Amino acid sequence: MRRLLISAVLSVAVVLGLHAQELVRGNVENIPSQGSYTPSFKYDGAKNNPLNVILLIGDGTGLAHLASGHFANGGEMTITNLRTCGWVTTQSADTYTTDSAASGTAYATGHKTHNYAIGVDVDDRPLANIPEKAAVKGIVSGVISTDDLNGATPAAFFAHQKDRNMTEEIWADLPSSPLSFVSAGSREKMERMKEDTQKAIREAFTVVADLNDPAAEKAVKLGYFPPKTETQSMKEGRGDFLPATTEYAIEYLSARRTSKKKGFFLMVEGARIDKSSHANEFEPMVKEVLDFDKAVEAAIRFADKDGNTLVIITADHETGGLTLSSKGDPSTGSIGGVFSSYNHTPIPVPLFAYGPHSQDFMGVQGNQEVSQKIQQLLGL
Ligand SMILES: [Zn+2]
């Protein structure tokens, strides 16, 4: 009787199309190791408040994504060389499984909101973001992403719109943002916006396509929008855009600090870890994680030199329901991954922290609490 019941339920499920997603497997073999940077730990956990905060968000990066990069790279990454870890819950105000808009807003503002929301609360009222609060205190800010600038994560740090798909309105919010540095793969996207929007952006920012443009050095507010070929996926041949722009932005913002006692805030997003996970493409995802690790390295090297910089590495949510195959050999970088979903999952994500007050980020915390701690440390 019981068996009959189960088979009846299963038949109904099949008719309704309720069968589980099939598992998608992928492998990597012999990816040349890029090594890793071992920090000095000289200022890690120091008691002084940091002047600068660099927040690196690996979009869609769960524990298995980081482990994939680690094992494929011969058992090391700069991220996994760090000592202070935490665990971040990502649920949005209205949904068990968040999108990048609600989670990006939580990191940018310290408040949970509904999915699709960019810098607004559950009632769609604007929420002040870190760059806006920082500007009042004389702290300069920057945003970098391999996505378009109107992508949910970078947009949460300058725009206030109720729906992430309001592309024109999101771009139109950029000129009034206090950001001193923005860079994303958006030249073609920006050029599709209304004339007025483009004009306002060019009036507020010095816009360049190449950092060797002499105008970049003199800029007070810089918009670096390279052609799409330089910010596409690693699979399509992206070069060193993310680590190189991170390094550039750190120097750029350091040079534009308003005084010796005032620092900077920089958000760096590795956006394509999420995109390759939605597509269930294992090897391209691993290459995105390893590129993200190089951006982390740029931040950690600066923190070691500077002594007043807190670096936070985390994610907005997990994508793909990824796990690793039991068979593999990290010594040759040969590993396998198994995706169980084409979407985001509600599973918590890892956080790594380095520098003064890194210990504040240990334990289990909400994504909005990560932002609240950053704001408190910067005196916002
Ligand atoms: Zn996604």
C-alpha cells in the first residue's frame, strides 16, 4: 500500500514537472598554480580602529566555491591563508533565498530589505549607504565590479530604486553619488542610456576607457569603463581587470584621502562567480574564484604595508548548490564539482577578515550586521 502511494505521488510529480534538477558535474585538471600570498599578520586583530575598509564580495561564492579554487590551485589561496573566519546568513527581509539586490543593499546600508530592492527599505524608501555616510565624515569611497555598474551589487552602493531592473534610473542615480572611483564593464551599457543621463555622469565624473589616459591621474571623481572585452568572463579571455583595477583604486583612493586621519572605503565585486554558477560551468567558475583571489591579494598586500586597513572577504549568497566530488587530487589540481541548482541557495556563506578588528567578524552574523560593524568601525 505504502509503495503504491509513493509511486502515485512520484507519477503526479513527474506529470507536473516537479522532478528534481539533475546534478551537473564538471572537472578541472592541471590548472597551473598561481600560488598565494601569505600575510604578515602584523596588524591582524589589532585594537586600533581601521582608517580604511576594503570589502570584497564574491557574488554567489559559497564554501564549495572557495574550496574548489583552493584545491584546484594545489591546496592554497590567499583567502584561505587568512586566520579569522565567520559565517554570514543571507536571507532577505521577505524571502528565504535572497537575490544580489537585497543582499547587496544589506552590505551597503546595514538593513535587510526585499528582493529586487536597490538601496531602499521594505517600503521602498531610500536607505543611506556606506559611501554616502562616509562622505559626510570626509572618507572617500570606490566601487569596482566585473558586472555592469547597474548590476545589483555595485548599484546597491550608489543607487536607490525599488527594482534592480530599473536600469536607466539606476544609472541616473550615479551623478549624485559621492563615490570618488567607479569601475565596471559598462561602457556599452552606459552609452545606451538617455543623453541627459550620460551628460550628467560625464559632468560629475571624469570618464575614461583606459587608465593610461592622462585625465585619470588628474581626476577628482573617476569613472573607468573599459570596453566589454576587458571585463567579460575569464572563459571569454578577461585579463587582469579585477586585480589590476583593485590595485589602482587602492592607490587612487589613498592619494585622495581628505586628511591623514581620514581613510577610504572600497567595495570590489567578483560578479562572474555567480554567473558561471548559474550556468553550472565548473571550470569557468574555478577560474573566476582564482581571479577574485588575486584581487584579495592586492587588498591584503596593501593592508600589510598600511597597518590601518581592514579587509573583509565574503559573498552575497551561494549559487548553484555546489559540492565537490569525493575523487580528486589537489596535488595536481584535479578535482570535480557537482551543481544541484541553477539558482541561488539559502545556505550561509563564509567570511574572512584581516587587519585591525578582524576578530569582530568571527561567529555567525547577518549580512546587514557585517555592514553595521564596518560602519561602526569607520565612525559612520
Ligand atoms: Zn545570481
